[in-house]
Amino acid sequence: MAKKEYNINIFPLHPFLIKRRYRKVTCSYFKFITYAKNIADNANIQSYSRMQDLCEMEDLFFYQRECKSERFAYMLDLRKEFEKELLAPALVVDIISALKKDASDFRYEVKSQLVEYYKNYAGTMGRFLLASHNENPSTYMPADALCIAFQMLNNLIHMKMDGITKKRFYISQDLMEQYQVAPKDLYFTVMSKNTKNLIKEILKEIKGLLQDAKILPSIIKNNRLRIQFCTLLSLSHILYDKIAGKDFLKKDIKISKFNHLNALITGIFEGTFTSYKELSVKRLKKK
């Protein structure tokens, strides 16, 4: 896949780790997400136009309108791939639903609204990979936890820039009020005491999600896919360590090429030497 077609910061996908049979639909799927995210985040386009574009993508995926240009023609190809692999259309619909919130500059009043966004956006990416490889549904919950944790970490390091360029924060209003943090506090070059306490609370939640995700590699059958998720888990821990205790309003934090390489090497090692053990949904819930 060409770099321009896929943003590795959305999801650190390594196509060579995807089984050849599923590589085409996987690359098409993440190409769709990258394009859709770029539309939703384009501050140079009015919100109404962004929403219209996302609706057009959705309609084309469901064959509900004629494709009059090549702009979104890839949505028709994606639908054919989904039909071929018997994948649920909800894996596309949920992504678009989440990105419509970005496009409309939605403000998250309560935490439950933000949780829904993360599940529809980040969680769906993980479920797609698992579903396309016919993994047991018992893998979905820990995969949700991992993908959501990574997305939350990503949003934290981009928090200041998102606020400046998009006037958007992925922090619910009720949580900000609880810690007496106003949106303007997130534009400062140095974190206030209240902002630090707010970030600590978010990191505490992320740490819990990463803990819930620990079991995931051991319940994935496909060896390459296990390495893929081990890589994501490793990268998430690297990013967590970069953020924890740091004032990232004062100094930008970025995921370097070395971080990606380090995570991949760790993922290959841990994924190779992790033994598979079957786990039912019932046992997973008890755990």
C-alpha cells in the first residue's frame, strides 16, 4: 500500500503481517478509513460539505446512489470485497458514524458519548481484522480495549494541535468540569495543576484498558495477526511511557520511526513465542 493511501498513526498496520488472502480487503478498508478521516478533519471545508461527503461514501457502499466520479469509486470496490469475504457492513457504517461526529464538530458532554465514539471508530478497526481472519468473537472485547487505548493515547499527544486547528477535544465536558479545566487551559504552553490531574485520570483509564488487553495475543489463532496485535500493544505501552508524567503541552510528543520499529521487533518476538489458548466469551466475561 502506498504511504499516501494510509496513515500509520490511525492504526499501525503492517500489511506483510496480514495473510495474503485477506490483504486486499484489509488494505482497501484502511485506505477507506484514511480517506474518510481526512475528510472529517479537513478544517478548510465547511462542516456541511464534510458531512455530505461522508454520506456519499456510505450511500455508494450500499449501492444507494450512482457513482458519477472516480473520487469515491473505491467504496464500490470495498463493498465487493466485503461481499466476497462475507464481512458485516456495520464494520464500515460504524466508522462513518463516528467520523460524522468529527465532521460535525460534535462536543462530548458526557463520557458515555465519547466511549461510543471510541468503540465505533477505534474498536471497529480491531474487530475488522479479527472478523476478516475468522477469529473467535471472544477476542473482540480485549481488542476493543487495546484499540481504544491506542486511540486515546494518540488523541492526547495531538490534544493541543486538535484544539488549535479543529477546536476539538476528545475529553468529555463532565470530566473537564470535575477537574475544573476549561478548553482554554489546553492551549497553554504549560499544564496547570488541574490539567495534570485531568490527564492523570485519563491515563489511569488507559492503563486499565491496556491491562484488559493483555490476554488478547494468547487467544488469537492466526500467527501473523497475533504479531500484528502484539505490535500494537507494544507501541501503546511505548506511547504511554512517553506521555506519563510529561507536560506535552510544553513539548510535543511524537511517535518516531524508531518507536514503530521497536514495537514491531517486540511484537514479532512476543507474537512468535505466545502460545494460543482457546477462551470462550463466558470465561472472558468472568475474567
